[in-house]
Amino acid sequence: MWICRGPVVGNLHTSAHGSHDWESAAMNDHGRKTANPAWVPVLAATLAVAGIALLVAFYLSQGLYPVYSWRYWNLAIGFGAVLAAVGIVSKRR
């Protein structure tokens, strides 16, 4: 059973330190975790596909595409998109 340690702001409980307890915000009235919105898996899949496509385009074009002026930042953005997708999927309920 979850015990509220602070004031309730909307559907989000705050602790004594002022930080939000996201786990409690994901609970329904009966203490069970609620399902994710429908856009969460779509966002994760889109980020993964876009990140991989950016990386593949960069390697196949030998750095000319997708944006030449970004140079190796193309790799950072591609890997960042893939890591963001992994992060979203790992928080999925």
C-alpha cells in the first residue's frame, strides 16, 4: 500500500523534499499500475527507426548525409535517438 508523504498536486504526489513520486502517479485508485497511453510505443518505435536510419545513412554515405555540416554529431544524434527509444521502452508498463 502506498502512503502519501506530501500534498497531492493533481494526480501527482509530492514528497517532503518537493520531488514528484512518478510511480504513484502511474497508479490508479485501486493501487494498480495503469497502462501507458497509445502514443508511447509509437514514439519509441519512431525514435528507434529514425535513429537507426540516421546512422545507416551516415555510414553508407561516408559522412556526407544526412547533414554534412553536423559531421560526427550525426552519430551522437542517431545513438541518442536509439537510447531514448530504449529508455522509453524500459519505462513501459
